Amino acid sequence: MPMVQLFGGTSHPVQMEVFAPPATVASRGASVVVAYGTDGLSVASKPLLENFCRELSQAGYVAALPHYFEITGTVPGFASVGAALTSANLALWTKALVESVKWCEVNQGNDRVGLVGFSLGGYMSARTAIAVPVKGLVDFFGPMTSFGLQPFPAGEEFNPLKANKLPQTQIHHGKHDFVVPTSESTTLLSWFTLAGRTDCELFADYDCGHPQDPEARPWTVAEQVVATPRVLTFLTGI
């Protein structure tokens, strides 16, 4: 896929893969920024992420996949990302994703951009949706109140006030997730309900756990095949 570079001239440039609609597909004139989780683009996660981006492009969207860990030089992996989970790094990762959204807006000439995040990327996408206006957010099993057993740095976790700043949101979560409990997603939904909002939906009917879940059948491309049509239906509203 074509690559673009964000933050040109800095010590830590961020590369971003761009999946444009093929010539045979009518463009929707909208983009989707996709945020990976702790595994980045590892051998295990890359097929899921890139297949999803191709599905978006086949549906007429420009899918942008920024390598946002690059802004801090963080090596993908649960242990290394967990050790790098500081307020300063979270701010820089958010900056990289915000720049990705802005790149999409400039290159298509409008503000029709959505965010989709997987695991930690779900949390990062939610942070980004507060930092820059977007038309919609899709959260795949994102941690919102704690990073597994590790708390987020003080003040960085989500709460009802932050949740109420989010755009229309769709959430997906496996029923047997031992890495990010399903309660993270039901709590996010409850905050929308508490605010009297009806623009959040949760799909928690997937009979699996987290990607690379050690205690349950993991989320794989097969689950993504079920989820993607739901995402595409949601994205028609951006």
C-alpha cells in the first residue's frame, strides 16, 4: 500500500499506510483512520488490520493506518507498550492520530472522517475523537478505565464527562475476553445512556475473547468478517 509520512523532518516521523478505493469502486468521499493495538502490525495482528482496511477501501472509503507508536519510538508488544504508557506518550500518540485525521481532511477536502480502533487503539481512537472533531467512532474491545491489570496514568482513564464528548459510537466486544473485560464496553455504553444519548450501540455477541487471548478462543479474521458489515452500516452516517 502507498505510504505517507507525517511529521516530516522530526526525529520520529510517523509512517501511514493509505488504502484508497480501487478504480472500479465509487468513492464515498470519506476516510477512516484505523488505530492498531499493543501488537502494532505484528505477524498475528497485521492480517486482521490490513484485511479490514481493504474491506473499507472496497466499500469506497479511504482507510488510513498510521504507525503511531513511531512518534515515541515504542516497540509494539504488551510489555513494551505497557512500560511506555505514560501521560506524555499518550499525548504524543494522540497527536499522531490527530495528524492522521487532519491529513485525511486535507486530502479529501472535507471533514468526513471516522475513527476505528482495536484494543488499545479503541482507547486511543476515543482520545483522538475528543481532541479533534470526527463524524463517528468504532471501538473494538478497547480498555477505557484500565489497561488490563495496569491502571492508566492518573487522569487519563475515561469517565462519564469524557464519554459525553464522543461522537456517535459503535462498540464491539467478545463475550469471553479475559484481556479487556466486556465490562469496559458496557460501562462506556452506560455513560452514553446516563447522558441521555441514544447514539451508541454495543455488539457483544461474539463467541470469542481478545486477539491472542490466552484463555479463550481469540478474535480472528473470522469474527471480523461478522463485524465488518456492521461497521460499514454505521459508517454510512459519517
